[in-house]
Amino acid sequence: MSTVTCTAPFVPSELRALKNWVPWDLKPGKDGRPTKVPRGSTTDPETWRTFEDALAIGAEGVGFCFTDTDYAGCDLDGCLIDGQPTAEARQIIDALASYTERSPSGSGLHIVVKGKLPPGVGHKNVHVPGMKALEAYDTGRYFTWTGHVFEGRDEIHERTEALSTLAGRWLGRASDVRPLTALEAQARLPIVNTHLSNDELLALIEQEQPTMYREYLEKDLPLPRVDLSKDDIVLLRLLIPYTGWDEARIKALAERSALMRDRWSKIHSKGLTWLEYQIRRELVAAAAATVAKTGDELARSYTLAELRRDPDVLKPPTVVVPGLAWQGRVTLVAAREGVGKSTLFSAAAAAVVSGRPFLGEATLKGPVLWVLVEEHVADLFLRAIAFQTAEDGLHVLERPDTPVESLRAEVARIKPVLVIIDTLHTFAATLVERGSQSDDWQTVMSIIDELARAPHGPAVLMAAQAVKGTGDYRDSTAIGHGVDVVLNLTVPDAEGPVRYLKRQKCRWPLAETVAIEKTEAGYQRTSVLETSAQRLEQVRQTVTAEWQTAEQIAKVLDRSERRVRDDLHDLYDKGAGEIERQGGGKGHPYQFRTKF
């Protein structure tokens, strides 16, 4: 709940006179934490009120929308310690020297100035010392208002130059979307229909494309929607020809659609919300589509003969962690809970930062970045100490609010040879709306792949949550398509120290199964690896005279359902009638039993 409420006398008269106010309510977000939700759109003036009218609603609070004004706001989140600003926050407060008030949480500050941010800058940085995050906006957003003036700073001043300095130091460029090439810049879409209001433009779309309008822009959309992410893209592609390169207008029109939901307003990358990011991406794609199919900037094909002359083309990737991670490539290790994937990764990290062998083979020495999003940092610390990890070589990125942005920034800063993400599913939780759908996962996996494929890119090693029945990674197959190696970490004996690393996919030669054993110093290879004949015999002995599915038998053996199912079919095909089989129709899995 808010700890600081709005006090009417402390609203500067110049803002109080504007009809740019909205009430807001405190509602639980997807993660369960309270979220301040405005009663209206921050880009649609028709939903705004006067300050008095907004306050009279009796909502949790009121907020000021910066769109279509000469004002900008800076949010210094978590910058107060015992009520006093940190040294870094003090520098920003003094540099902007304008209206300043406590934020609703009581632990941060809002600064309002007259002026505009430089074009193209970012809006959020979670790496500013002395605060949780620094944000700055002059359009498209609103600030919750408390009127709790800080240090008597109750007047608004013109600070365009100070905003520019602040943005240059802390906010950088806004877009992580691929910049336009020279050819695309020439084809950049002109802004069109500026003579029409938003209402008139929507009426034009309805007249010219009534079916598309009804499907994507009417408030009462037909339900259920099968794929909201695809619908969002169709909506943007519908709007772009009617607006041209006018990002603010596309956003305002899109927000009139009933497709609008919480996800659109969440920060996606480098200060852009998810909707802003998709708009920018679709505009770049639209510009690229208008470029003639000739020119030096377009990709060209090459022959096998040219490939052969490249001395590096047939070289296998450089090994960073033997059997686990390769430079510039992405590995996914799926395992059920409690099997020990984090312990395995800790041993690998310890070997890499010290340049020690792992599984009896050389590692590539260098810094390691561990993205910690599930367990407590103390658990990682204790394992690192147990494996004698060099303390200055292992870097921990703990629960970043903006996972993609933070990961990119830390990779650029640290230049690790190995990045560990434990686990992928938790890392991507705020980016993937529906785990079983491929669209969201394709975006996440392409970002991770791009990170690894960059010049001198790191090896990326990710843990994945596994399905209990099969031991395979859960959710969309787009995850597996987006990596170079997929391994399953399994336990042949729940009480023993041996683990199996089983290859499910690899783009180069790799052993099908490697048996490893945990020791005090880390992990080592072991010869305790069952033969195919031994595995089949154990499955055969588990089959009873009662009909059982592969899933039931796999649970008894504590093995992968898929592997047990394949073994059962093998036994049936080669068993001279010893094993019987029935079922196999749609919705009816095969069942097996002994004949005798």
C-alpha cells in the first residue's frame, strides 16, 4: 500500500491548471505485487480529468500525464536511505533543481521539470549507483502524485540542458532494435494522415477495412483469442500504412483496441515497453520491405568453394566446459528438481574461473557471469566456496528487474567466457506470456542466441525445468530449436552419486551418454554406465503380468518415459512373444505385460 498520499495544496499551480490528470488504483500484478493502474490511458486526452475531478473520484491516488505537455519527469527509485538521498541521487537533485516530491512508496523521489528529453534516448537504467532505478519520461507515461514536497523544492524550472546531460550520462540510446541501414533510412516511411484526428483516422480504417477493423480495433472483440501475440503484430501492421513513421500515434491508436493489456506497458528492453518495442520493430521491418532488392548492404550468397577457403568454417567450436559449453554456442540442460544441475554448473564455473580441468579435460579460463533467478544467493555462495571458486572470477547477476537489458549490459561490462542462466524458465518469466506458445519463446531464444553469436561471444549454459514423466525440457519446442545443444541430466540411482548426461541434440559430434560422479573437488567421469543390454534387461524384469503403460514402468525405474517406451517397443519387437502389447490409438497409450 502507498505510504504517502496526495496533498492538494502542494500541486504547482501550472500543473494543477492542466487537464492531464488521472485517478489510479492499487491492483495486484501478475507477480502478486501491487501495481498502480491508471483509470484511463496515458496517451488519450479524452480519458484525462482536471486535478480536482481526478481527486474527487476517491481512488487510491492521482497522477499527472506528461503527453502533450512541456514537462518531463524523473523517477529516482529507492534513492532514500533513512529519509536522506544517496550521494548519486543528491547530484541529480541538485543538477535538475526543480519541483521534487517523495514517491508513493516513501523511498524514492519524483522530479518534475519544464523541458524535453533528447530524441532517441532510453528511459530506464537499473544500473545507476545509489538507487534501484532511474527513469525519465516526457510523453506516454504518468507520474503518481503525492504533493509531499522534498526539501522545500516546490517550484518547476526549465531544465532542458540538464535533462540532456542526465540522459547522455545515464540513459543512452533507447532502442535495442536493429538500427536502420543506409538503404532502409532512405526508405523510411513518411508520416501520413496528419490532417486527421485519431477518431477520424479510425473511422477511415473502419470504412476501408471493415473486417480488419471489427477483428482488431473494436472494443468488443470476438473471443476467445487464440494467439494474442500474433494479434498484436497484425494490429500494428494494420495501423502503420495509415500513420507512417509516427510511433506515438501508432501507440495511441493501438491502445484504443481491446487487445490492450498489462503486458503492453511493461518494460521490455532498454527503457522501451513491450508495445513500443514491437512498434519500432515493425516500422524497421516495413522500411526494410520497401528497399530495392539490390545494393551492397544486402546479404549475398556464396559457394561451397568459397566456404572451403575459409580456414575457420570447419573448425569445431572452442570448448569452454568439456561436454557442457562451447564458445559462441548455447547449451540447454534439462533435469528434474533435485537432480543437481545447479551443483554441476557450480563445479563447471569453479573450473573455468581458475582454469582447472573439468571431467579430466581442459577448460577455457576466464570470468563467469551467473544469472541467479531462482535460489538464494547464499546457496550459490556456499557451493562456490565448496568448489574453491576464485572469488574475483565469478560474477552474480541476482534477479534483474529487466533481465534482457541487464544481461546484455553485464556481458558487455564483464566480457565473460561463460554465462550461466539458472533457470531459463524463471529468467524468461516476465517475457513469456504463455509458455506453450512458440512466438514469445522465439523472441527470448533469438536474444540469447544473438548474445552468444556476437564476435568473441560467451558460451551460454542454461538450466531448464523438466517434465516429470519424460525428463525433457518443458514448454514450447521453440526452446530446443533455439539452442545448439540439448542435454538431459538424469539419475540412474536416486541414492547414488552418479549422474548421466544424455545427448538429445547437438550440432556436432558428442557422446550419446556420459556418466559423471560428484566428488569433493567437483565432478569426474565414471565407468558406471549401463549397457544397452543391461538397460533392456532391467526394463524387461520390471514388466509384470498386469497391463502397464510406459509411464507407470518409468516411474518404477525412475527413468525417462520416452527411453522406457522405446525399450518396451524394442522388447516387443525382438522378444519372440515374451512381451505383449495393446492399445496405441488416439488417447490410448500403449500398454505392456509379460505373456508368461
